[in-house]
Amino acid sequence: MWTSDASVSTESFERKWRCASSTGAGVTADVSFDLVYAGCSHDGKTFRDGTMTVQKKVVATTNPVSVKAELTVKGQVNYSGEVDDFLKVDVVQTVSVDALTRTSGKVTVTLDGTIENSTGTYVYANETIELTAGVLPVASVQTGG
């Protein structure tokens, strides 16, 4: 098992990351980092302040064979200047792969959490799409009337 702390800074933007991994009946690896905005602007008109924490985690097992990848984004960034708003995020995206071959197994993608700004909040309530090997998904068609 190993861990590492490091950071990279620019004038108004900073990234900090942490890493860890281990082995056993499978493999687990994760990395997380903070995106720190301190008066960050790309156009000199709108400025960002705040922190977003991003975590990427992968778990692979051998019995049964599966892989699960998880991406978590959480934090708040405030915008000021030409744009006056905020972005508050707390979202987890999970991708699971179970016993995938050309003719069997499945991949499941799930979103859970919220994204909020001054106009409102969007809620992802464990929204899931599942793809099964050898089966093409069919979109449902809705007609208005």
C-alpha cells in the first residue's frame, strides 16, 4: 500500500491530490484531488472562488470477476464579476462491469446526487442505464399530443 500527497499551484488555481492502492483478493485503487479556485479568471471579467473535490476509485475482484469504477465530485464554486452565480455539486457516477465477455455480462452506469445553481437544483436519483452483452438497447419513443 502506498500514499502520496502533492500539490501544484498556479497564480489563482491549485490542485492537491492523494493516492492509495492495495492488493488482496482483487485490486483497489483510488485517487482524489482538490481543485481550489482563488480569484481564478480566464477572461478578467468573471472570477471563481471555491473548492471541488474529485475522487476516482476502482475496485476489481477475481471471484466473481467484476470491476466497479466510481467518480465523485463534491464542492462549491462561486462566480463573481460579469457572471454572478454559484455551482454546488455533490454527484457520484458509478460504472459496474460484471463478468463481461462477447456474449454475456453487463455494464451498469448510475448517477446519484445533486447539482445546484441560482436557478434551481437538479437531482440525480440513482438514474441507471444497463447494457447487456449481445443485446442492443432500444430507446423508447415518446410522442406529444
